[in-house]
Amino acid sequence: MKTLLLLLTVLLGALPVQAQSVCPAGVLLDFARAASTCYGLEGEQACIGGAGVVAVGFGGQPVTGFSQIGDRIGIGVLQSLSLASADDSLPVVSLNVQANLTDAERRQVALLLIGTATLENGIPPLVERVAFVSGTANLRVTPQENGDILARAGINESVVVNGRTQDGRWLRARLRDSNTIAWVAAEVVTGDNLSTLPIVQPDSPVYRPFETLRLTTGGGSYCDGALTDGLLLQTPSADTAVILTLNDAHVELAGTFFMTADDSALTIYALAGQAVVNEVFIPAGAQGVVSGDSVTVAGYPPDFLPGLPLANLPAFIRVAAPLAEDAITQAQADYAAALAAQAIQHQPTVEALDTSCRRIVRRDVSLYAGPGSFYEAINEIQSGSTVDPIFQTTDPQGGRWYQLRGSNWIPAAQVIEQGECPAIPVTTNITAPRTNQLSLETCQTTNGPLRAGQRVTIQFTPPPWDNYPDARDAARIDPGRITIGSQRYTTRATQAILIAGTIGEDDERWQRQFYVIWEAVPGTYRIEGDRVSYNPICTITVPVGG
């Protein structure tokens, strides 16, 4: 009770002044209880902060273990969340959604569903399996033997796959710490039930839970009309847009928003930041009413919903003042002008024919962190792009590589020279990539040799769990340790991944990886993973001088 009173005091201090006089202590206590109960919510998880919540899975059955205040669950198994008024508590559910954000960003979109409302998840669970590489495997852009290589996986390294081609020769995977899709040949990997993966098209996108969603809100009113049923949403940054499909509308959000919806329209209130809905710009201080394909933008009412529980969101904001019609028109004109300027900036230019040196990429090709395809694939460069190599060197197999401005490397064989080009200086001083990854099962790295100063993700994968609750609670029961030399580190864990079977059946199996991030320094180290009698060990050397 003392903790709740303290949180209530914090909430009263953090809420806008108007909220202190319009929301009774009981409602504020409900929000304080929800904040306390759902504190430390992990990525892609949901938490019940107030009673009156019914969760349904994609099989149409209630989700077990997710009905009481304080219950938490991975959002991938949720098909819908329905909130109904309860006598003793205001219904509240907190969710963390990743949407189109990458794993490497380690950021989430915070959602807070309040009052009588329903939120539906349009993305069914992704069937995933863990495959192990039986030899060196190339992860390619397309399921073809000549497809560009995005990354490589070493022997016994794990790869999470989530689909297969019609002929079963290629498996679809997601690259680590990114949303990039890659393809690996089925003949170079092994694993359980890989032949049961769903058949997917090479160009079909992969979405995360609640990246497509539908909101329906009731007509509930609280705090003497200062608060209504709805959905609060906050993105990690006002600079990076999160892209969702909401009630069939294409929505790009950057900031903090409140939303309501009925059978006829979806209303989005831009409290801070900005939104683009079906290509219509909505600045902070305005509301957008979406009906079919049309979006009508106007300033929201003065003193807009002062009872909103903004203190339950990760970041503090100040609600923007309502905009007048002329201010909205000006903001939309400024946005359109910025888009036009950006389009002009990125228009390709046609250069006059002359004898000047031009080096052009002959086809779409990957750029690498170092001079060799065993380094990490950083990004792609399109056919016809002009490059400016500053150095050249050869890899251990004798292949020639160019280093571009910005430090990325490209195979020299993929570059065509036109005009009179000077020789490119040869170098043996290769700058190490900033990041690397070490598997304690294989003692191999995924981004070239370890070098001093690199941020190295050291990871191990213990045996799988037989059910989701055990996998979910594993990091709390025993977070595991990694010892580097004489220094012991507590690990972090990835989300649980279904690698075999069907959720709720006896044959389901779940996998999690445990890892630490270490800045490499010169020396020879014995590195040991330790978790519940699972102890992979490697000895590695970081050379002096990088």
C-alpha cells in the first residue's frame, strides 16, 4: 500500500494541473496500480493493469494465464483484447509493440488501452524454427544460388527460419538485430520439423505482432468527462516514424497520440509529434478523423482530456496547444514543401558524356564491413550507382576489394570503370568493423576476426523449453552468466521463440538466447557461459593493435 501511495503522489505531481481537480483519487489510484504492476514490461509483452480484461488467441479460445491483474504474456499469441468496465477497477492493459523497429534499436512502441475498448491483432503468430548450420552457409537476398550475399553463418551456428519455398530448397530467415529477410539453402542446415514450415513467396513481407491492428472503443466517460475510453500510444522518438496499419488506414506516427474509434470513424489526436495518415499530415495540436479513405484534420478542443494518464507512458510530454485552422494549413504546407525538397534532392542526375573517371556498380550488390564476404553485410547498393574507392586490398582467397568513402567494402569485380581512372592505392591497414558476434557453441565470429575496440555480442543458446511459461520465466529464475577471463557478467535474454510444435500442444518447444555485450581489449581469454548446468566454453585471442 505504501508503494501505491508513493506512485499516486508521483502521478499527481506529473499529471497536468487540470487533471488533479477532475480525476477522483480512485481513478488515479487505478493508474498508479497499473504503473506499479506493469513496471519493467519487456519487449513485445502485454500486462494487465486493471480488472475486466478478456484475451482471446488466434484459435478463438481464451488465452490461459492472462486474465488477472499483473499477468504478463508475449503479444504474439493475442488475437484480441477486450476491456469491460469492472466494479472495483478501471480496465487498463499495457503493451510494448516493436512494429517496424529493428531488433538492434531495442526500442518499443508503448500502448495503453483504457476503459471499455477492444484491440485486435491482425498478424497471426509467425511459425519459427531454429536451424543449425552444418557447414558455412550464405544468407542471400533471394532464394537463388547467385543471389547477393547479405551475411554468412558458421558451422553449428543457429539461424531462426520462418518459411520455405514451394520446392523446399530454400528457407526464409530474419537477419540478427534487423528486419532484413534473407534466404538460406535447406541442404546446408539441420533442425526439427523444417519441412513443416509454411510455404511463402520470396517477395512476401514479414510483419510483427500488432503491426496491423484494429481499435474499437465504447462510450465510457470518466473523471466528469475529462477522460474517455481509448488508446494512448507513444513511439520511442519524435524523429523516427513507426509505421502501422490501423483500422485499414496507413499510419506513420512519431510522438504521442490518443485514439478513439467506432463503426464509422477512427479519430487520432496528435498530443505531441506528428502523424501521417493515408498521406495526410496531422501536426501536434490537431486531430484527424479517418472515415474510409478520407482524413479530415482540425484542432482538437481546448483543455483536451486533462485526465489522460500520461504519467503511465515511458517519456514525459507536454500536450500541444490546440491549433487554429490557419496554423494547421501552414503546417501541412510546410510538410508538403519538405517532401518536395527531399524528392528533388534524391532525383538522379544525368551527367554529360566526357572522359572523366566514373566507377559504376554493374549490378545490385551487398556492401561489407571488411574486405571479404565473411564480414557482416552492411547494406546494399543498386546497379548503376557511382562509387568512389579510396583504397584496395585482397582477401585470403586472392579476391580484390575496394574500400569506399564511409569505410564499407565492395568486391572490385562488381565495379566497372569508365573514362580515364587513376590507380587506386593499395592498403594493408584494414580498419576493423565496430561490431562483432561470438557464439560460445561454435567459438566462431560472424564479422571477421575479433579486434580491439569492437562491441562484441557474446551469446549462447541453452536447450529449449517444453512450454512458453517456462521459457518466459527462464531469465527471471536464472538470468545466466558469462565469464570473460576473471570478470563475470550477468546476461540478457532474447524473447522466447517457438521452434517446434503447436502452441498449447505437448510437442511445443521454445528457444531463448542469452548474451552480453563486451568491448574487446587485447589479450587471450577463456570465456564461459553458465546457466542451469549448461556451460559452453571458448578460448579466444584479441590481438594487440586491432
